[in-house]
Amino acid sequence: MARPENRSDARALNLTLPREAFDYLVLLATLGKLGRTENEVATHILVREVYGMFERGFHEQRIPAADQE
């Protein structure tokens, strides 16, 4: 599972999810995919996505303005 190399660098985060998303995390945890609990699964997915966004330079991207016609 993706997590900080040094656990002391980790920070707690509290999330509220739509019921369907939470239920899917529970299913993935029950199947043993990405973690043993819904929190472990959510952590794995969130860390993976954040690192991917950082690597792709998502924070540097700009949404172009729509053409005015």
C-alpha cells in the first residue's frame, strides 16, 4: 500500500463520502483488494491519486476559457 516512508510524516484526514462510494470501499476491503479495511483501501487510493496528480503536474494545469461567440 502506498504510504509515507516515515510514518511520523503521516497526517490524519477525516472524509465524508457518498454512501455508494463507502459501500464500494467496504466491498474492496472484504475482497482483500488494496487493504483490509475501508480506511486502508481509501488511503491507498487517495495516496496513489495524489502522487499521480503531482507527477503529472496537475497543479500547473489551467482550464482554458470557453470561446465567447
